Amino acid sequence: MVEALLFVLMALGALAGAVTVVVARNSVYSAMGLLATLFSVAVLFVVQLAHLVAAVQVIVYAGAVMTLFLFVIMLIGVDLSEAFDERLPRQRLWVGGLAGLVIILAGVVTVSGEFEWVPAAAPETIVESTNGTVQAIAEPLFTEWVLAFEATALLLTIAAAGAIALAHFRRVRV
Amino acid sequence: MVASGWYMGLAAALFTIGALGILLRRNALVMFMCIELMLNAVNLTLISAGRVMNDLNGQVAVFFILVVAAAEVVVGLAIIVAIFRRRATASVDELSELHG
């Protein structure tokens, strides 16, 4: 019952935030909408016992990444992104038609009952095996996936160096 | 317990909204935020699928996606800032040098 209530509230929050990202004319509002979605999804992670991932989501995404986004929005200028006109009437028509088609298709597939979300679904969840605490995540992370872990460490170093190289902009004298 | 199909449906809706944003908006920053939105929808799918299948590897995959997405944001925003310095625009329609 608690999970159902939390799900409804957080789903509404996530959807409202997502719509705000797309619809808002001011990019700061878009960033705030994305923040709302990230927080709502983090709560849904906790509801589904993914504790570590939820914490990482809030700290890395809602903290670091959104700060970076807001920095760049301030750097580029808020009023400028509002100024240019975004009128794509034909494209909107096409996208609307496509979205309607996909919704109808999904509805038909769901109603006809031929579709299973997870084919190998277990009948009931065993809490012990999916409780994503730090210890539980660390065990496969440092045994089975240790190579991927090292590769992401390398990737982060390369990304940091690449960002510095891109940002270090020498003004070309012509 | 909420059936995991609802979580998957919510994730599908979030992904669709993000894809619509990519198609409809022309501001590079907003398009980038829509990519983050789609990544988050996929994360939600992986977590709920992992719970249904009693497998912790879904959460490990989400962990990796979060890390790679952070690296992607750093490089992507650096590219947007570099383009803005050169062209003074954040609209992707203006960037048509490679147009045939």
C-alpha cells in the first residue's frame, strides 16, 4: 500500500518534470524539471531496494551533473535560449502522428495480452537477493565486473582530460 | 507490491518524452537534458527488471551507466561551450558546416 502510494506520487512527479524539460521555453526551467525527475526516480530506486544506486543518483546526477548544467546555462546565457524561435510546424505534426501511432500500437499489444514485460520473471521477489546495499553491490562489482570497473576509471580520466583540452580554447588571431 | 509492469510503463513514458524532446527542441542544452532523461528511464527499467528476476546485476549495470553518463555530460557540455565560444549560438540548426 505504501509502495503504491509512493509509486503514484513519484510517477506523477517524474512525468511532470519530464514534460517540463521538453515544454519549458527557459532552459533553467528545463534543468529544474530534470532535477524533479531525477529525484523522483531516485525515490523509486529506493522503493525497489536499490539503495546505493539511489544515493549515487542523488549525489552524482542531482548534485554534480545538474550543477554543471546550470553553470553552462549561465555561461551561455539564459535570455539567448529564449530568444530564438522554435517553430517547426511540419515536424510537430509528424512527431505527433508518430507518437499517436506508437501509443496505439502499445495499447493494442498490452490489451491483447500477448506481451510479458520480463519473460523469465520469478513469481515473487526474494528481498535478500536484490537488496542493493553497498556490500551487496560491491561483491559483484569487484569480482565479476572488476574489468569494467577499471575501464570506467580509465574512461573518467580520459573524459576529464578531454574536457580540459576542449575548454582550453586558444583564441585564433586572424 | 506494485507490479513491475507499472515501473516499466513509467520508464517507457519517460523515454518517450525524452525522445520527443530530442525531436522537437533545437536548443543543444535542452536536447542534452532529454538524453539524460532517456538514460534515466533505461536505468529505471533495469532496476525493476533486476528486482523481478532476483538479480543484482541490474543494479550493477545501472551503476556503470551512471558513471559513463557523468563522463558523457562532462565531454558534451565542454563541446557545447566550445561551439558556443566559436559560433555564439546553442541552436543545432545553426551548425550546418558539414551539410552536403
